[in-house]
Amino acid sequence: MDEAHFEQLLKRSESDTLDFKSQGYSFSDNDSYESNVNRAKFAKDIISMANTPRDHTAFIVIGVEAKKDGSRTLRGMNLTAGATTTLKNAAFVMPKC
């Protein structure tokens, strides 16, 4: 995804193909309750996008807060190199017809 495509996503409203998350999913290598809850939330969001029939690619945009008035606040994320690779490899949902 390039910057222009990202800017276009920011102009759209949330829908069955676009979900904004103001915060990332906090994963850690430990088996704590909080880590397991965050893994489950991440899996639920990915599965929800993947199981919805559509003709277009779906996106979960992390680090962007969608306001009720339609505006967006860019929060960003602090990721380690490992987390960046994990999300990049795992969080792309192809269109499902």
C-alpha cells in the first residue's frame, strides 16, 4: 500500500471493508491473560473481515481513531521490527466473492 492509497482510506467511512482501530493489539511472548485476550481480539477482527463476502479488499487500519463527526485522528503505533513483520505477513485480507 502506498501513501496515496492510505490517504484515500482515511477519507472513507468505516464499513464492511474498512475498520479503524485507534490502538494496536498488544502482543507479547508471554502467556498472560492480557496477551491471550489481545490475540483473541486480533483473530476475531481478522476472521470477521475474512468471512464477509465482498468484491473488494478489506482493511483494518491500526493507529487511526475514527471520530463520530467523520474526522480522523492519526495515533500511529510503536512497533518492534518483529511485530511489524508479523502484522505485515498476517493482516492482508483478499477479496472474497
